[in-house]
Amino acid sequence: MDHAYTDLPKEGWTAELTHGPSGLGVRMISDTPWAQVYTGDRIGRAGVAVEPMSCPPNAFNSGEDLAFLSPGEWSRTGCSIEAIRT
């Protein structure tokens, strides 16, 4: 899997990954408008990654959702990661 997601809730979204047998996991909460989810299957690795993003892949070329800031302007997004036990 290697896919970008958008139209995420503006008030924030949550992604949780849990190891079934142990019940241990991780929770990510973010307010970014994009997320990239990928696995290492194609390169022979096990795992899942969830990456919060402020714009889509190839945004420097497409210009989609890029934030253009003038000197003195700022932009802020939030992301938290926490360990969980289910």
C-alpha cells in the first residue's frame, strides 16, 4: 500500500495501529488535510507508516494545497503520537 488520503475532518483525524496478540499499539492524532499510508511489502519489509502531510505528493509541481508564506507569516499544524493498550 502506498496511498495519499485527503478530505480528512478539519477538526482532526485519528489513526490507530494495534498488535492484536499483545494489545499494544500506537495512536496518532493530527489536523493535517492529507495523510500518506504505506507499507514495506514491496521492498520486503514488514510494517505500516502513517505520515501526516500539509499537502499532497508532488505538490511542489502541482501547486495543490501549498501554503505560500510571506516574510513574517506563519502556518501551524498539530500532531501527537501516543502508546496505547487495548
